[in-house]
Amino acid sequence: MAGLTPERKPASGPTREHQAAMLSKLAGASQVDFELAERGRIAAAAPRQIPGRFAHVWDLQSYAFIDDPSLINTPPDTVNPSLWRQARLNNIAGLFEVSPQIYQVRGMDISNVTFLAGATGWIVIDPLTAQETARAALELVNEHLGERPVHAVIYTHSHTDHFGGIYGIVSEEQIARGEVELIAPAGFLEAAISENVLAGTVMLRRATYMYGALLTHDTKGHVDTGLGKGLPALPTVGLAAPTYDVTTTGSELVIDGLRMVFQITPGTEAPAEMNIFLPDLHALCMAENCTANQHNLYTLRGAQVRDALLWSKYIDESLSLYGPDSQVMFASHHWPRWGREEIAAYLESQRDAYRYVHDQTLRLANLGHTMVEIAEELELPSGLGDEFFNHGYYGTVSHNAKAVYQRYLGWFDANPAHLWPLAPVQAAERYVEFMGGSEAVLERAQDYFDRGEYRWVVEVVNHVVFAEPENESARLLQADALEQLGYQSESGPWRDFYLSGAMELRANGSALKGIRSNGVAPGLLKSMTTAMLLDMLGVHVNGPRARDLDFNVNLTVSDADETWTFGLRNGVLHSRFAEHRDDAQVSVAATLERFSAFVTNTGTLEDLQGTGEFQVNGDASLLARLRECLDDFDLGFEIVLP
């Protein structure tokens, strides 16, 4: 079709109208958030660019365009003005005094790291994603507050951006010598490693869309995630096992003279999570359970759906237990809040927002509405929705309502027409044929594009793209429509998804194509148990290719003092702990590290055996045949193309 080009486009007329309407809604909006985000700043973020193994692991300088004074009152028309406001707030970075003895470094990673001043040293809460960013944060603290030893590190929950930088704060040797206490909620280690392992590659691929990992940082690209600026690029991620597990709400510890009371909140924002109350400082840490945006009940990168009802109840418990004595509240993202009344109002509103989405989704479901219908209809009442900290900068009412529906009712809406649909390519070919062929579809779709009905264009033209992926006009029109939806999105992840899709359609594929991935960061891989490795191995088995294999392996993990039997039958990998079979055809004695290398297909069997830490007795060819039946996963698999 004439006029379609692969370049990024400006905002269309309908998009400019959309942005103008949003800007009008924001007129006269309170500036209190900017005052809160600036309060207590001791120093600006330094350095703004943090080097990593390959390039800058963190580049706050690349977001400098957001601070352009000419764009404060007239944001670019390629960014939703409400998201632009959040991006400006998340640009306020550096070292801050939250209150006496409590300091935060913000804007040097997607998350915050908090430093509590004890009698003789630091207690660190959530050491960021990357070793590089965590070390830079510690150096900033040392420069302005004086160098002190780290006595303890607290992981509030089991997501990587809250533990991955541990070795930028303390060393393995310090932990081994018992100089540093590592405190976490019960179940932390299992959740931290296992949540993303079995679906690690697909989650990582989707995360590149969700966080705009391959987008340029500018007014037509990535501007903010809503939860923070973005993820560090190719970070060095580590994981040190906790030395103390917090198991019950009300548990109290005194570390370096500081009293801490813990509230366990499993199944909320993370499978293992906890809030922290500091009674002597009248301070409440809400981890990632309360942030300055609506959070995800379902994260678009993919994960198990979170429990909105439980989440709401835990916030209410925090309010009841600690609200009356809290003078300051801080969290693992965004900026703090001060004053008992302000904190109570904030907690009440966030509590009610999650409960409203939960209850109203189920009310409408019980009235017979489907998941898609509920997501289209549901919105927060003004008393909740007018609060910026309930806006959908990260999670949205739309996809959170779908999450609630899925949690209770699953993917099927009970309409038998949706029980056994055709696969996307098969359906696309028939849709295009029914609609008179691709030229007719694209001609009519262009009319809808000109009217600004981008959602419909995306839905219809997607069929042409999947039926005829070589049709450049279809790909480019689809890209243009996705781009305008991205410009209009208030949610940072929605914007990044739309713009990442547009970028790959224009390039006719992903820049990540051909990159081998098992989806697990090396720093986490070495912390996996034998059981986790065997489960991961089973996911890599190509069932049809392995269907005729039938054998068993006796495994001894020497440094873990474990015995296992595992094997293949009917294309399924099975395993049993503390068992060896007399009829096993092959035996392996290996260290956990070398068995991990076998599972991840790192090096040949000959290389592994040559180390002396991977010994094979019996029919070694069976191990080779097993390896031949393992799939390698490609990080750049297609998403917007078939």
C-alpha cells in the first residue's frame, strides 16, 4: 500500500486529540508527588552511567530528555501525558534521607535500596537487581554518609530486582565468615529460583517486550516502566541464601541496636514477601505491596496470577497493626510518604483498589459477563481512580480484571465456540479468505486507521500478518497501528509492548533471533537444587523425539550428599530422590555444578568427564542420546509474526 514505510511515525491526529484530552484532565493536578519525591535529597544519582560487563548496565543519562524544561507543561504528543508525569517523577534520583537513620538510593536501578543506620553499621533492605548498580549505590552512600560496615541484608521478597545485587553490597567471604546476616521471608529461596525457571526463556523473551529492552530511550520509544525507569542491561545477578527465615507475623529481631517487626505477606506481589515495621523509628516498609501505581495482579511477562483478595487483606492488616504508630512509610519502589493521616489514607486507598477489582470482577462474572467484557467495562470509582498512586502506570484495571477472572475461572469463558479454536495461522488464512483477500482487508483497515480505530486495525490486520507474513504492507500497517496505541498508553509496560511489536514488524523479526537461552541467570543457576535441575531438564526433553527411549540413571551428587534415580520413558523424564536402581543402565557421580552444566548442555560429555567431577559408569551413550533429545530454546522466537 502506498505511503507505508518502516520509519517510526509521529503522533497521528486522533492520538494528538487523545493526548490533549488527557492533558486537560491533568490540568491543575496536585504537585505533592513531586515534593515527596524530592524531599530529603542529599545528593543526585552518581554516576548516571554505570558500566557493566559489555556496556552501560545502567544509563540514567539516557532519560535526560524527560527533564527538558520545555516539555514540563507541554509533554510530547507521542507519550501519554499521565505516563510522562510518572516518568518525570521516576527521574528524580539520588541519595535521600527518609528520616533519621533511614536513607534510600532511588533511580539507580528499577528498584530502591534502603540503608538503615544501626549503632555501628548498615542494615540494607533490598540490594537492587545488579551487582554493578548495588555497588554504585553503596559508594554513593559511603561518599556522603561515611563508610560503615554492613551487618545485615534484608530481602523483602523473591523478585530479582530485590536480591540480585547482593554481591555489590557484601562479599561471599563476608557471608561465609558469618559477618553478615541475610534475612528473608520463609520460602524466599525456593520462590526466588523456581518462579521463573521452568518457563524462564519465554518469560525472559516477553520481558524484553514488557520493559522495552530493545527500544531506544526517547519520546518515540521507551520512557518509563511506571514502576521505575527500566531494567539494568545485562546485569551481573547473584543470589546468597538467607541465614535467617522469618516465618510468622509479629516476629521481632534486634540487629545492631535496631528493632524490627515483620509482617509475612505470602501470595501478594510475590510468592514470598514481607513488610517491616521499625517501632523505635515509627517507620513502616511496605516492600512492593504498596507503590505509587496500581501493581500487577498478572504481570505481562508471564507468571502465576496473584491473589487480589489476599493482597487487599494484608494491606488492611498492615494498616491495623502498624498504621497508628507510623510516621513515615517507604517502599521498594517510588518515594516515601510522611504523616500518620497521609499514610492511613494511602494504605486504605490501595487496599480498596485491589479489593474493588477483585470483587467487581467476580460480581460481573456471576452476572454472566466474560473476561473480555469485564475488562472493557470495569473502572475504578473516582474516589480511587483519581489518586495518581492507583493509576495504571504498571498494572492496569483491564489486565488485572482478566487476572482475577483467570484465577477463579481459567482461560475458558464457557462459550463452546471458544473451546477448540483454530491455531493462529490456520484461523488467519481463513479469516483473510472470508474477508475477500489481503488487499481488500488492508484497504478497509487503512480507512479504520485514518479514523483512529487502532485497536480494530491491530485485530484485523494481525490475521493478514499471520496468513501472509511476507506481506510487507500488512506488517507496516500493523506496526503503525501498534505504535499509535503505544503513544496513547498510560501504562509503561503496555507502551513498551506495543512499540516493541511495531519495531519487530518493521524489522521483519527479532534482533534476538538465534540467541540460545535457558532463561536462568548464571548467578541463580548455581543456587538451584538437584530437584530444580531435574525439573528443568524435563522441560527441555523433546517428547516426540524421545518417545522410544527407555532407560534409568543412578545419580550421586557428591557435594550435596544426595542420591537420585532419573530416566526417560514415554518421552517423559522421571526422577526419585534418595534412590538408586539395581537395573539402571548408567551411573553418574558429579558435583552439583557439573551436573548443572550437563543439564544446561554446557560443554560436551567428554569435557565434563575430563574435569574429574563428572564420572560415568555403564552405557555412557545413553547420556549422549538423552542430550540429543533436548531442545535448545531460542530467546528471539517470534511474537508478532508466526
